[in-house]
Amino acid sequence: MAKEWAELTSDEKQEALFQRWISPKDPGGNDLKFQNPEAEKSYKERINRIKDAIQLKKQPDRVPVLPLPSMFPALYAGLTVEEAMYDYEKCSAAFRKFVLDFEPDGHMGSAQFGPGRFFEKLDYKLYSWPGHGVSTMHSYQCNEGEYMKEDEYDALIQDPSGFFSNVYLPRVFGALEPLQMLPFLPGILEIYGVAFNFIPYGLPPVQSALKALMEAGQEALAWAGAVGGIEGELATLGYPQILAGFTKAPFDTIGDTLRGTRGIMLDIYRQPDKLLEAMEALTPLMIKMAVGAAQMNGKPIVFIPLHKGADGFLSDEQFRRFYWPTLREVMMGLIAEGCIPFPAAEGGYNSRLEVIKDLPKGKTLWMFDQTDMGTAKKILGDTACLLGNVPLDLLGVGTPQQVKEYVKKLIETASKRGGFILGNGAFFDNVKAENLKAMIEAGREYGAYS
Amino acid sequence: MSKELVNAISEMREQEALKLAKEMVEGGSDPMAILDAAREAMGIVGQRYEAGTYFLPELILSGVMLNQIAEMVKPKMAKGPEMKRHGKVLIGTVAGDIHDIGKDIVVFMLDVNGFEILDLGIDVPVDKFVEAIKDFQPQVVGLSGFLTLAFDSMKDTVEAIKKAGLRDKVKIMIGGGQISDEIKKYTGADAYGKDAMAGVSLAKEWVGAK
């Protein structure tokens, strides 16, 4: 170690994370053994291709191709979504088949299928999933609600972690409802009376919640073993997993799962200062959760799914005041620690391009869906790498020929001078496999830089 | 005062709007006049949404204001408010999909544009659409969906409507995050609306309203 982490510049930190990613370790901490020299070569080539596209320093050898599915790998392998959520082995096999059949330049891992039994053990109320509110063939979906009440901003602002542990978790996990009885931890001081704080842990409902937590933890471990196992195996075959971790725009953290769409939109008028203050309070936490994951996983790319700042949700003024400042702060915090923020702008982001270009060059990767890629390239092309935007309707009901034509035009529009990764516009469940193949083949065919 | 109420609502001054409405109710104003003012304000909100100056926060807040005012007025009214309506629209998010933000915007815009709407909510089974067409007898059916899985649910719904012999009784429009003309063809719907305004135009065209 030449320098301590804290002494490195953000560029050096990013390079260090890339180096760890490109020189993977096995679970025992030794150098990962690739299945053959070609696999090792492909693995490194793929990462360098993605790295060059993101950094905007030089053109990659060709446009990287990243098909990013939601439930597709399960359906493609003939599983129901329910099977993929509950049978970790079948899920891993399906995911392996997806990667080996489509040969992407990278993948996002199989964590999106989520451990069904874990959700069951904790009685997760925030989502409906197969057998619990949606059919076996459908993906899980969020049950929006006011899981944080309108008068609870101060509680969140003063103590976000305490709010999550004692208020939010008991509301979204049925089995954890008794945790609302837990003590206020900063009250545990000195020796006098300290034991009073521990009385809740002796109460039967709290004990049953703790038991549920331990069982859920075991389930999470079993599942993570499967997810990690398939990622490791795919790495040995030459396919890198691209994500280090995930975080959110503070506006979405509050608008998606705390206050809900209705709640946060009303708060913009009814209590704008509280909303702004709460987003500020959450910002360092949103940075910390992703930086920690990047450090642990030894990779730079951090996924940030964007929801409620898209075209049509907020006015330009509201976007600039409520959505963008703390999202930018989160992204800058990640960049300072060597991470590459990867916001996925589902829907349209056409009206936001001028605002979001206020970022350092070569440090971010933007996934676009219904954003005009020509305009995006023009405005953001010198700042950020663009990923996208083969539309899901085309992949779903179009023909391979139509997909190929779309990709050809897209590459002409968006790939000049590098800074472009070919992918789908939004995460997909059931699209035609031949269309996805056509997208990937066209990417290789038209994406070579000469 | 009703002019002030229209302004307060359409300018998003919630406290003022509620205070004015309360004063009008207590001062013995005609409950229908109060509701008419609120309706007029909602029309302005709709126009501004259409013009791209208002967005989701304004639609949601004005909807909340309208509900609060309607609650205040209700005890004073002999019978429910009656409005002349262009026609009937049946709407819902198709089976398997529980997304409702987009659908709710369409409902809002149809409502302020003078349609009678039956909103079946989310994850609406195919049969429920068919039954509701028989009972409610809409001229227009709107199918909403956000997921790619909704493509097939929309197709199934259109086919079930056909099978029930109701296809020529209704015009069907579809909409949602990933919906396009290609999906319209795939599902057998009559049209796709890119946004809520397009949905209103389609519905107006189909019922022959101006």
C-alpha cells in the first residue's frame, strides 16, 4: 500500500476500485481462478470496455452491450417468477443460462429476484409478490402508502436510523411490529438505570420479532450464497457483475417508500422546508450505504434507480429545487470516494438534461429510457456515458429486423467518440428472446470503433 | 367570493381556499355555486397541466382541496351534484399490474373535461372489465399498465371483451409507461394515448364531444 485510502484523490480511488474489480478474488481471498485463459481475457476486456466508455478518455474497442433484465431470465428459462423467487438453485441456473446464451459484456447479478421465503418470514408489506398479491407469472410490485406520516418529518430528521429501526421497519415488516417498543439507544449511558433500557428485549412480542429476525437472517444468508455463487461462477467464465451497490435520490427515498407519491407531492406545497431538511438529513446516509458496498465488493459502479423526477412528475422549478440538489450531492459524495454513480432514468428525462449535466466529466453512467438520445448526446456527451435505450415495446412485440434497425440508428446517434453503452431503456420481464439476441448482435455488428 | 375561491384553488393556496369555502358554507351560499367554483378551478388546473405549467403536485393538491370542499358542502345539499357529462369512460389498470399514478392522472383529466368515469382500480381481472362494461355501459374503455407483463393482460382484456360480444359497443384506448402504437396493434385496442391529454382527446373524439 503506497498511500492510505483517505490520501488518494477521487481519480485514484476510482482506479483502485477498477483494479480490484478487474483482479477478482475468490471467497477465500485468493486470486479468482478463471476456467480458461480466454475467459480471463474476456473478463478483463469487458471491464476495460465498460471503463473506457464511462471515463470518456478514449474510445473502447467497441460499444459495450449490457442487456439489463428484470424478471426475464426466469421466464426465458421456463420458470415462473414465483419459482425464481423461492428456488434459489433454479434461479441461479436460469440466470447462468441467460448470461451464457446472450453473452453480455456484463450483468447486474441475480439479486433482483429476491428471496421469497425471506419476505414471507418477515411478512413484508411494502411489496406484493407472486402468491402474495400478484400471480405466479408477475413480478413483485410496490404497495405505495404513507409509511411515514405527514407529522413525522422531525422524527426522521433528528434520528434517521432510529426512525427506520423503531418506526419504519415495524410498519413495513409485519413480523417486526413489536420493534416499535425498542428503547432509545442513545439513552443507554453510564451504569445507573442502564438495565431499564433492556426491558423491551424481555417482552414476548419483542422476543418473537427478534426470533423472526434471526430466521430471516439465515434465509438471507442462504440466498446470498446462491447469488454470490453464481456471480463468482460467471466471473470465472469471463462475465463481470457490474454493480457494487445501490442507493437512491433522497427525493425518491422519501417519495417511494416513506411518504409515497401522494404524500411527497402534497408536502411540496404543505411543508416544503421540512421536506428539504429531511432530504438533507438523508443525503449522507445515501452516500454511506453505497460507498460501504463499493468498498466491500471492490467495484465502482453504484446503481441509482430514479423515479419521481422524470418528465411530467415535477415542473422544472420543482425538479431544480426538490429533486436535483440532494441527488447531485449524493452523486458527488460517491464520486469523491471513487464510485461511479449509475442513475437509471426511467420514463423521459428530456426536460432535465440541461440540469443534470452539472457533473464532473467521465464519472457517471446514465441509463435513459424515453429520452431522445441525440439530444442527450449533444447535451451530456462531454460529461457522461449514456446507456440505453432500446424500447421495451420494440423488444416485446417488434421483430428482430426492427430491433436491428433501431440499434443501428441508435449507435450512429449516440456512440460517437465513445461514451455509450448499448442497452435496453427500462428493465424488462417478458420480451422476445430473438429480439434481445438481435439487439446484442446488432450492437456487436455496428458498435465497433475503427 | 366564488371568484376568489376559484383563484385560491387554482393557485394552490390550500389554507385560503378552505377558509373561503368554509365562510361561504357558513354564510349560506348556494352549495351548488361553491361546488361549481371548485369545478371551475379544477378545469383551470387541468388546462395548466395540459400546457405544461402544472405537474403531479398540483393535480394531487387540487384533488385533495376539491374533496375537502365537497365534504364541507355535502351536509347542505339536498341531493348529489349533477353535472352534464359528455359520456362514460370505464378505466382500470390491467390484471397483474398494480401501478396507478398514470391512470390516476388520466382519470383526473377525464373528470375535469366532463366525463363520467368508473375507475376499477388496479390489478383488474379481465372478467371484471367485461362485467363493468355490461353494467356501466361506457362508450370508452381505458386500459392502463406499466409493466411489460401488462401487454399480454391488455391483449387478454381486449379479447375477452370481444368474446363477450361487446367489442363493437366500446372504443378501447390503452396507455402507460412502455405503451406505444406497436403495443396497440399487439393488443387489438383502438388507440394508444401518449399522455393524459391524448387520452382526453381520444375520448372526446369517440363520444363526439367538442
